[in-house]
Amino acid sequence: MADMSRKPGPTFYLACCWLALVVLCSLLAGLLPLPFTLDQIDGDHLAALPGGAHLLGTDAMGRDILARLLFGSRVSLVVGSCAPLLGLMVGLLLGMPTAWFRSWSERLIMTGTDVILAFPALIFLLVFTSISGPSLATITIGLGLLLSPRFIRVVRANTARFREREFVLAARISGASEINILVREILPNIVGPLLAYTLVVAGYVIVIEGGLAFLGLSVPSPAPSWGGMIATGRDVLEEAPHVAIIPMAAMFLTVLAVNLLGDRLGGRYERS
């Protein structure tokens, strides 16, 4: 039975408020009356401190940090949500039948997941982006494929727990088909823990995308991303640390908020 006794604390509501703010700003970034565009260069204020016309300052090229921070949030949110969802879909399509039917396909699929998990992730992404070209879609699909084996394992383990439960046996006796049992009996019982795991993975993906952007493997310039902004601030870290610290703080708070929500949701499905 799910643990419902633990009430949300202040950190939970703060995490929700921060994520709502990030999502809202990313959606309205193109509509907000910003004084500067994301690629507009102010040659008189290079790596300027926060204040004045530039609320959060400028980077080393004189571009407004606030504008780039708002538009860069779109990359983190798209990759952080779509890549785990892609992995979840693949995990459901392969993990549930693998745990349910226990045929030769189980050995084949699980061997494939072991091979992908053993392959260096950075090398895979380097090859994938070099073939497809660096773009938001390429990074999202590449990370989704890398996450798929993890979701297959989690889905398979959760599905196997319910194979011999009473309500499943009752559905079999009533004449329900195997697909019907999977969709109507098994899926509703595993979707909660899977969503909690997806949230935790989303925070991990945002960090990975930031690392790829830092290496120049994410969205191409001049499109901003938080990791790319951190990389830009690396060259002026001693003179103007705010150039790197501001996007770093935004990424840190977003990942922390996602992890807090994932932990909270996961706690609701702990078995007593």
C-alpha cells in the first residue's frame, strides 16, 4: 500500500514554484518585453556586472544574460522532459512484454540493454551527433536512446512483481487477454513509480545536456543553452564570475527542484 502519511513540506512547494517559474518564463520568453534580444551585442558593456539596463549583466561578448537565460531554459526543459519520456516509451514497449511472456526475446532484449549500458555514453553521443549534426532533436533522441536500457530494466522489474498477484490471476480466470491484462491491470500499478523515476532521470538529463553544451555538442550557436552560457563564462571567470555563476545557479536550482519532486512522488509509492 502506498505511503500517504508524509505531508509535503516547504521545500516541496518551493520546488513546485521554481519549476512553474522556469516553465512560464521559457514559454513566454518570446513575448516578454525584454530590453535586449538574446543575440544583441552591447559593445560598451562587455562582461558587465548585474544592474542598470542589463538586469543580470552581460557575457564576454556583451550579450544580455537575462535574455539568454530565458531562451536557454527552453533547451534544458525540452531535453529534460522529452528524452526521459522517449526512454520511458521504449521501456514500456519492451520491458513489459519481456517480463510478462518470458520467451527467447527476453534474453535477446536484456542482452541488448547490457551492451548499450556497457558502451561509453560520451562516445555514443559524439558519434550520434557527428552523423546527425548537433541540434536539439539530435541531443534529445540520442539521450532518449541512452536512457532506454535503464527504463527497460525498471519496467521489467516492476512488471515482474505483479505477474502472480491475485488481481492478475482473477483477470486471467475471467478470460481477459494477455494484452488486456498488461494494459488494464499491470500498467496502472507501475505508472506511478515509473513517473517518479522519470522525474529523477530528468534532472540527470538536464545536467548531461549542460555538460554536452559545455563541450560544444548541444544546440549550435547562436542559440543559447545553460551549459553553453557556462562555457562562455569560463574565459572570464576571474574577472566576471557572474557570467558563469548565474546560469549555473539556474541549472542547479532546476535540477534540485526536479529531484525533490521525484523523491516526493517516489515516497508516495513506497510499499509498507
